Amino acid sequence: MWRPGRARSASLRATLCEVHGQPADDALLGLDEVAAWLEVDAGWVARAIARDALPVLGFGSRGEPVIVAAEVRAWLRRPDPHGDET
């Protein structure tokens, strides 16, 4: 299982975007990049992935998650199942 701070493979590192503000929809992000973008702890993102709440594109050769920015945006806009309750 991937843990924050472990080295990424060169091929995955080459495909990840550096997050400075809003990443492009097709940007491939790692756990730390998503955490920095959302301004949350990396552990929170890891728990969301583990609960199958945050969709991932897949996992790198060392088990690190690869996340598409557009999927994060869609996940953040998901309807709240209790949103219509008054």
C-alpha cells in the first residue's frame, strides 16, 4: 500500500501535474496533490479512496493512487442524498 512520502516511479511522476491553483480537468494527480488542491490532510483523501467514495483512475506500480481532476470535481458536486429533506 502506498504511503505519503514514498518515492513515486519516474513514469508516474512524469504524468502528475504540479498543483498551483486549479488543475486542468485531464490532470493526473497523486494523493498529495489532491490533498493540497482541496486543502485537506492527505490522510483524509486516503480514507475517502479507501471507502470507495473518491474515484481513482487506477494505481501506480507501487500502489499509489492516480486521480483525474475532473473526477474529483464531479465527486465534489455529487448530490447530497439528504439535500432535499427539510
